Amino acid sequence: MKNSRLSYIEIETLQEFCEFVEAQPVEPSPSADARITARVKQDLQPSIGWLYAKFATIEAGAGVATLFFCPQFGFAFSGHNAFFHALHEQTGFFTFYLICGLLFVVLGAAMSALLLSYN
């Protein structure tokens, strides 16, 4: 059974809250209000060009990373890799490139989640 008595910290917190509720409202100055509103608007409506540049850079990075594993269009950074050629022969054309496409999409989404922020 829980003890019904309040601790010192709980009493102090409750007193501070009561003081806050009973205090007179304070409004920011018009200049501070305008600056805050402008900052919030800027944060909620980022530049379309900047946002596009971020996404393009992330997708280019995902594409380059994908080319290390999946030779596409006769171009790959892994060179002539016997393992990937054997995998390509075993899985078939459609399945191999479907896996490579999924790798590109998942890698791009993961990089976006890690690198993009609200700031």
C-alpha cells in the first residue's frame, strides 16, 4: 500500500504550481512577439530549394552506396565481383534488381531519418 503523505519535493512542486496559477499574466513585448512569430513561421515553412537540396544529396548518397553492392546499367563501384554475379544468376534478373531497388529505397529512407531534422 502506498504511503499517502507527500514528500518534500512534491510539496515544494505543488507550492510552485499554486504560485504560478495565482500569478498575474505576463505578455511579451510586441517586438519579442513579432520575432517569435517570424521564427516559428520560418521553422514551419522551410525554403523549398534548401529542402530539395537536402533530399537530392541524401538520395545521391543512397544511390552511390547502392552501387557498391548492386551493379546497375553496367556501372558499379565494386568492380567485377564474382559473388554478385553468382547471386544475379541464381536469383534471376527481376528478383536481383528488385532487391537492389529495395536496398536503394530503404537506404535512402534510413539516411533521411538519420540526417534530416526539424532544424
